Amino acid sequence: MAYSSTRIFRLVLFFLVMSSLLVMRLFYLQIIQGQQLALEGLNIRVQGLPVEVARGEILDCNRLPLTNTAQQYSLVVFPGQVEYTPLQLLRKLNASVSLPSEQLEYFLQGIQTSEYPFRLAKDISSDTAKKINDLHIPGIIAIAEKNRYGQGMLASHILGYINSADNKGVSGIEGMYDDLLRGNQPEYVAAIVDASQQIIPGLGYKRLKLSASNDETNIVLTIDKQIQQKVENCMDRTIVKGAVVVMRPSTGEILAMASRPGFDANNLSHYLEQSSAPLLNRAISAYQPGSVFKLVVAAAALENKTVKMNDVFFDAGYIDVNNVRFQGWDYGEAPKGYLTITEAMAHSSNPVFIEVALKLGAEKLIDMAAKFGYGSRTNLGFLGESEGNLPVADQLYPGDLANLAIGQGFCEATPVQVAQTVATIVNDGLKVEPYIVSLLTTPDGTIVKKFQSHPGIRVISRQTAERLRNMMMAVTQYGTGQAAYVEVFGSAGKTGSAETGRTSTNGKGINHAWFAGFTPLEHPKYVIVVFVEEGMSGSNVAAPIFRDIATDILKN
């Protein structure tokens, strides 16, 4: 009897263990691996169409979305589920949506030849989508999709764009962080079918992922969406070609960065052949900085004690260097006469700054420019960012040095580099690297990695920085940049009108227009650089744009 009880106990224990193992296996297969296994048989039991966007989001500094801000509806056809003839389907569809002739041909051909679902139309209205779904036409469904790039998308050159064929980032943040944004989990709209390719009752159409996990990463930028919007609104009114950069001087955070012309990432082919190069990010492209570079000349002269604040120079309207005459930008008007270095900056005197540069020497000037960041890419990491151009000191003749002193000749800089220069002056001589990516997060907002500014590098002394700020204040108070002055808050900066060497049809020289400055005067919060390609005058064109942008931003 005891033997029999032991045997029964062992059998019960055996069945309990086996049952537990089976339950655990079923739980693993059905619950944990259920969706993965369901879609591993995609070709046999699921007819699926990838949803257009399966990428992490790009967010502003307040975690407001810059991508996936709009929703669109698409009309999807599952040929294997269609029960009507093509003509019958067309009659039913045309009651709700009118299809262009090329889409009708695509539809008829797809119905007859395709085994796989295809997207027949995009951007149908939500009302139309509801009408179509209410018809319950076998094989026809309207689905909601995130529109990666909505109409009037902000920061198009920062965000970049993707190749819709493979969902791969090509430029901007999309390209730089493609591996993180893309992940490896495409989402499908799918019809769950049996062996005869008929929809399994009760399952119908589903939205599925290859895995329950979500590998894509969200990118949080330093960009402030509100400031970016104000900058772009102003640019749309005032700038045909050019760029604006807004930076926080103490940290190097890029708060706004925009380039014009802009582009619509949903219709890239439209822009590829345009001579205005809409896909070019002019904020990180190099141009001659013109008289904005005089800030560097003054910094080098003061740091090397080549010039004292009470030194007096004479501006005759021109200066001769090795039998070559360099004229003032306002040559033809009365000579400015005797000027201090502050007054020379205020009035943007070419003769004075050429005299200072010749006295200083090429090596010291170029060394200072390199410390400010000229001739080197920033750490922003954008594909195609220019390093600008800074000539080699021992290859400069006196005439070349004269051109360099006024930001002409071999000298080229990007608007971001110019912003870094002004930020260094505002930041008491400490240079901080500009940056635009703040955080990497999971889709639920958990921080994966945090980026922040590094301690600044001393480029000029506190005293020199203060003196340069005073010079920049003179520019807006009584000099060439009075149109950039911001009421109540105050502002300071430097104008620039850089010659391109080209002339217009009326024979007038074509210049790029610059204004680079900061606001408010007390505890400056913003460095703003305005660049207008072929804008002609920094004083008359770029300076008022600076004022308008600064005034609007300071209303916050």
C-alpha cells in the first residue's frame, strides 16, 4: 500500500511539473514572444505595409515636438482581400474620394498585378477617411499616419530629411543620429489572414510592430521652438537668402538657427535643381565676414598692447599700402579725421583698422582669429559644416593683410563662427563651444545621455572683453549699427558689408550684409547673428532685422 501511494505521489508530481512547464512555455510564447512570433510568419499569415514613419522624435528644449507634429490619412489597398471588380471598386470609392487619372491607372494596375498591399493615396482628409472606412469595402482601408514633416515645418535645415525609400536619415539631425532615431522596429498596418489569404474573423486589420520593444531614441535639442518660430517669421518677411543664429553666450546653446531659402522635406525633388540652393544650410556655410572681423583685429591689438584705448588715429578716407589704395566703405564723403579705436569701431573705419593690423602683424592677428575659432569646424557635427578659411601668416603680403583686417580677401567664416566670436566677448573672454543636442531619451522620456557645455577656454582677458563690448555699444549708439538698437533693453554689435567681387546689372558692387550683436546690455541673454546673402548693407539691411528679432524674442 505504501509502495502504491509513493508511486501515485510521484506520478502526480510528474504531471504537476510537466503542466507547470507547459504553462510557463505557453505564457512565454503567447504573452512575451506572442507579437514577435506572430510577425515572424509575416509572409504566410500577415499581409503588411510599413507605416511611413517609424523613427524617434526630435524635440525642442522644452520637449515640444519638431517632428511628427502633423497627422495624415492614407488610402491603402490589400489586393488579396478585394472582392469586387476594379470598376465596382472605383464606383464605390469615387463616392467618397476623387482620384486623379494617374492614381486610377496605378490603382487598376496594382489590383490586377500586385500580391502585396500598397498605398494608393496620401493626404486624404479625416472626413474622407471616415467615409471610406464606414463603407467597409473589402481590401480597402484608410489609415492614420504621422506626417514626419508637417506643412511649414520649423528648423528644416537643422532637422534635415530622410530618404523615404528606406527611412534612412540623410542630412541634419536626421542624418547625424540616424542609427538612434531609426531603431530597428518598423510598424505595419497588416491584414491577418489564413492559409487561403482570407482575413481571419475577429482580427481584421491591425497595426503591429516586429517586436514589443521600442529601440528608437528621441533627440532633445537646445532649440527653443518659440524663439525659432519668431526668427523664421521675421526671416520670411525680410530675407530671401541668408541665415540667422541665436545663441546663449554663457553656455553655447543654439536657441535658434535658420537658413533661407527653406525647403519642404515632403517634396525634395522640387528643390534639387534650384539655383538658390534651398537645401544649403547657410548658417554653417562660409562667407567673407567683412567688417564684423574688425572685432578680432581690435581684440588682437588690445591683447598684444599694440593699441591703447586713448590712442588717436587719422582717417583720411583711404590708406595706401605698397602703392595700393584701400578706401573707406564711405569713400567720397568727408574724411572722418581723428578717431580713437572705439570711434573707429563705431564708424567702421577701414583705414584705421588696416593701420592697426599692419602694426600688429599677420602672425598675431591670425593667431587670435584661430583662438576665436576661425578656420575650424565647431562641435555641432553637421554634415557639410564649413571650417571657413584662415590664411597662413607667412603667405600674406601687406596688401593681403590689409584685406584681412577688414574681413575680405582670403578670410571666410560661418554665421555660427561669428556667433561664437560675439559670445566669447560677451562671456568675459571665455570661449564656449556651441552645441545643439541636449539630451538623448527613450520614447517614454527617460534620459539616456545628457550633453552640456564644457568649461570655457580663455581667449582674451576680462578687460579686453569689456572694452570690446563698449566698442560694440558705440556702434549701436552713434555708429553704423544704430538701426540695430533695441529700445528699453539696449543692444550692441557690429555691422559688416562684405564685398563679393561681383557686380549687379547696373555695375554696382554686390555685398553680403552682416550684423552680429547681443542683447540686453545688462546681463546679456542672447547673441544674434544676421547674415543676408547679397543684402548689400549691414547697416541698412541686417541691422534692422537684428533689432526686429531681438525685440520679438525679448517680449517673452
